[in-house]
Amino acid sequence: MLQTVSDWLWWERLWLPGNVSWSDLEDSEGRVYAKASQLYATVPCALCLLLVRYLFERFLATPLANVWGIKDKVRRKAEPNHILESFFCSQTRFPSQADVRSLCKKTSWSEGKVHVWFRRRRNQQRAGLRKRFCEASWRCVFYLFAFVYGVFALYDKPWLYNLREVWAGFPKQSMLPSQYWYYLLEMGFYFSLLLSLTFDVKRKDFKEQVIHHIATLTLLSFSWISNYIRIGTLVMALHDSSDILLEGAKVINYATWHRTANAIFVVFTVLFMATRLVIFPFWLIHCTWVYPLELFPPFFGYYFFNVMLCVLQILHIYWAFLILRMLFKFIFSKLEGDDRSDEEEEDSDSPEDRNHKLNHKNGSGVRGRANGH
């Protein structure tokens, strides 16, 4: 049964054009081809990157946060209450008005006090500013390093300047050492992001991030096995170019250099729209959708690869909407961090508590004046 599954999984018509077999992609005549077994190296690479990230955040990003005076807000803890805690953990973090009324009866608390408790309890689970700064710093440094390496690996390649060269001699295209390390680095990074999603700062587009990472890993794995390596390197370099500016703008913004952060964000917006909404669909997807048909009839892998690219493009459109909304806020108000983040809520007392404190303060003042007389 396992042999049958294996035979079906590696059926040549799933991965390769009709006139190509796996035997054609065996190392020979000085050509070295990518092998599926090499993808296992992604796991130790991801673990190594997690270790590097930990060391980076602890010994570089955290001291830098200290130098720039980046501190977490002082949060007021929610008052211990097992009824509300049980509801918070087992039901929802955002109770409806009917839930609040029900909880008021069970706890003998006012509605305002229950609302305050949930706000403070939600804030306790949110990541602090320093953690956001460290994460953004790590991603910024990685994207910068990966993009520079990608430019180094691509600058002298003919397919960077003429996309038809992507398919010249396909699939009998020898894998270059620079391509191997570029793929390994990028796949290890995205796999490490998947592993760290549970303890990273949770954003509003959490599900979209998961879809993006899985789609990216699927694309890279498929392009590796099917020898779509040339177009794969172009896609990776294109994505890294704008991600550097996004994470850099966050880092600068957390350091309260708002004018510089705003300028970087505007440049990022222009670059994102140009690369993700123009170059990616009209150059790269066109390259994978049209040019291959000039060489061989469509097969399953051709459709699969292009569908996955379209999934990425749908995510690009979604993120373009978020970015334009952030730009709108920046123009008409001010930019305050990442619009995708689960932002901290304002912490304030309920109206009843404020009135009680005000009355207590006024009463103390009257008594004080009376005692003074």
C-alpha cells in the first residue's frame, strides 16, 4: 500500500512535462539537479534560525531597545475573579452585552467594572512594545540579508533581465550552489515563522499569515522538486525587497522617530504596490502562465504552480488594502505602528470607580480643610 501511495505521489505526470521523466533529471554531463531529499535540510535550518533569532533578540535587539529607550507600558492587572477568568478562558475574550449582564449578576459587579476587567485581562495577554521591536528587528535584518544574497545570486543571470530565459532548456537546468543556499535559507526562515507563530505577536491577519507561509513553503518545495528554481529565486527576491522597508519602518516607529518611519512607510507603500500588484502578476505570473506553453503542453504541475502563485496574489491584494488603510490614517492623522497588530486598549476605570474616587478625593479635601480650620 505504501508503495502504491509512493508511486502515485511521484508519478511523473504530476510533476514534469509529458516528454520528461525523473531519469532525465539525474546528475550527468556536469549537471547537478535539485533532489527532493534535500528538502529535509529545511528542518535543521529552521531550528538553527530560531536559535540565531533568540541570540539576536537577546544580545542585539534588546540592548538596542535599551539604548533607544523603548519600554513597555505599565499595565494594571485585572482584579482576581474566578468567574470572569473562567469565562475569559473558556468562552470569549470579547463578551457581548448580554454576557456582561449575566456576569454582573454572578459577580455582583457593575457593567463598567466588568468591562474594565476584560480590557485589563486582554491587555495582559498582549505582547509589549519591546517584544514587537525585537521581532521586527529580526525580520528586518533577515530580509535585508536574504535580499542582498538574492541580488548576489541573480545579478549576473540572464533570466533576471529576460524572463524567457527562465525556461531555456527546462527542465534540464543545472542547479547552482548559490541557488541551493538561497532556497535553503528562505525555506528555513518561513518554516521557522510557522513554528514561532504561536508565541510571536498575534496580528489581526493571523490566518492569512498561516496561509501565506504554507503557500510559500508549498511553492518553494514544488519549484525545487520540479526544477522551477529560476522563477523561484525571482519570486523570493521580489518579496524580500519590500519586506525590508516594512519591518524597518516598524523598528524606527517603535523608537519614536515618527517622521523617518513615515517617510520609510511611504516608500514601502510605493514599492509594495509596484512589486506585488504590478511586477508579480504582470511579469512573473505571466512568465509562468504563458511562456511554458510555448515549449510543452500544460500538465498538473503547471496548473498547480500557477494556482499557488494566484493564492499569493490574492493575499497581496488583501495586504494592499490594509496598507492603503494605514496610509490613509497616516495622511489624515498619524501612523501608529502596524495596523495588523492586536493593539493595546486604553486602560481606564469604570465610571462608577471614577465617581467613587472623585467623591473620596473631595471628601478627603473637605475633611482636610475642616481639620485645617
